[in-house]
Amino acid sequence: MPIREYSAVDPKKSCPHCKAGFERVEPMECPPFPVCPECSNPVERQISAPSVGGSQSGFDDRAKSAGFQKLEKTGQGEYEKKY
Ligand SMILES: [Zn+2]
């Protein structure tokens, strides 16, 4: 079952429980839990995955211009030098 993270929509109105954020293990089919179980104020679901993508190419360009080499795993424990 996935772990979903929630935190308060409005930290000013929230209790310490949801202000700091909390996690719930929920079945896939369970809808996102809309309120804090402690104070019943609205909470929102957090995207817990790290933000990758978008700015990645910019990072690569900066790393390249800074003289770093990027090694990409090609499988079998081997690494291919990308540039
Ligand atoms: Zn709360």
C-alpha cells in the first residue's frame, strides 16, 4: 500500500500534527484524505517524489561547463561516459 504524505493547507489554522505534515498508509483505491484527523482542518497531499526532469538539462549544461563528467549506467555494472 502506498504511503501518502499530507500537510496543512493553512499552517496558521492547523494543529502541530498537520503543521509538520504526516503520513498515512492507504489502499490505492482510497481517495486522498482531505482533512487532518486531529483538528479537521483541510490538508493537502504532498508529492513526495523528488522533482526530477524539468531542469535536468540545465543542470547537465552547468555541470558540463564546470568540467564535470557525467557517467551513465548502461547496465551490467558498466558506465558509459556521456561527454
Ligand atoms: Zn491538524
